[in-house]
Amino acid sequence: MAAVFRKAFRDSRRGTIWLAVGLGLYMVFILSFFPTIIDESEKFDELLESYPKEMLSLFYGGDVEDLSLSDPATFLQTYFSTYGMLLLGA
């Protein structure tokens, strides 16, 4: 079974590497918009507070009490938790 796994991994290695490179470049592209998000963070925080907590926990997947888009890590986590699965599915 290990030989079959190694063969499947070798066969899909090039595609996996290009997928990782593409996702990395996409993350850099999304982070280029982060300064705009910081400038308007109060509006985005108000928007997030207007959503039901259940919906935020569904998309964010964590504690939504301190959810703010002013931190780059939280911004990326929120973005990829909502659109990441669609992107990987495509």
C-alpha cells in the first residue's frame, strides 16, 4: 500500500506544487487589499457586529466575540474560511 501511495504522490507532485504556488500568490494578492481594509476597519467591524453570531461562527469557525478584521491573520482566516473551500473546490 505504501508503494501505491508513493506512486500517486509522485504522479500528482507537480500539480500540487503549482496549486500551492497559485494559492500563495492569491494570498499575496488578497493581502495587497489589506491597507484599504485597515482604513475602513470601523465600518467593517460594524458590519460584522450586525451579523448573527451563529452565521459568523459558521463562516469564521471560532470565537466570534473578538472578531475584527484589523489583524492580517484574522483577515486571512476570515477570507479563506469563507472563500477558501470554494477556491480549493474549483
